[in-house]
Amino acid sequence: KDHDVNILSRVSETNWTLANVNYSSTVSAPVLAAPSTVGSGPGSYNKDYSYVVTTVNTDGVESLPSNVGNITAGSLTTTSGAHLSWAAITGADYYRIYKDTSNASGVYGWIGDSKVTTFDDFNMAPVVSDSPPSERTPFAGSGNKPSVVNYYGQRQVFANTDNEPRAF
């Protein structure tokens, strides 16, 4: 019991491999530079804005979010915005940009995509139903490793952990 999840593959008649299942993203996250202001005519009060960026490769796989980029600026308008930039990631098809919905709430919503390594936010409202991916470690912790693994309808099914003996 209490073993990491592995996958056994038959490469040829006499060649079998056993490998750990990796649940992390295989795409590198960009490193977001400190945001700056762009344009003119900001609103009359200062506000904190936070952003993260993800990479999407040509297969449609999205990375985990970048570091958080923070800026305090006059409230954003249609003519005054926040300028974001990051270094290119090899294999990237495009980048997804997410903005914190409120002052340091930690809830990010999508505000746009970019084919280049820059993005200007001119007060775009975040779509909170589309948030950045989060790290998935379904079997982390003591007693959370499954003892039963099977395939059903081309889907891998896990069951029977010490903490949840009747769960699938």
C-alpha cells in the first residue's frame, strides 16, 4: 500500500518500463517582470493590481502560473493601464494573462491572451470562471496513496486509500 502511483508500459516483447506518474505541468511558467504604467489619464485614486501569466504550448497544455506581478497605480482607465512583460518560453504558442479580482484576494480571472511577451491592461474586467491552473497532487500526504488501480472506458481509476477506503 503506500506506494507512489506508477505506470507500467510494454515497449516491446522484452522491454517493460515502470515510471512514476507526474501530475505537474510539463510546460514552463514564464517569469513576470515588474509591471509598469502605460498611457495617460489615470483615475483619481491609487489601487493595487496583481497579475500572473501562464504559457500555453502548441498541444494546448497550460503551465502553472508565473510569479505574481504587483503594481500600485492610479485606477486603470481606457487610456491609462498596466504594462506587463516576460521572457519568452521555448515551445510557447501563446500566453494567458490573469488579474487579481480585488486587492490581494488571491482570486485571479482571465483578462486576455498574447502571442507576444507583452500585454497592456486598460481596465479589463477579469473573468473569474476562467482561472489559472493550480498544482495538482491528488495523492500527497500520508494515507492518500491508492491500493487499487484499474482502467475503465480508457480512463485510469484509483481507489481504496487508507484515509478513504471506499472512495474512487
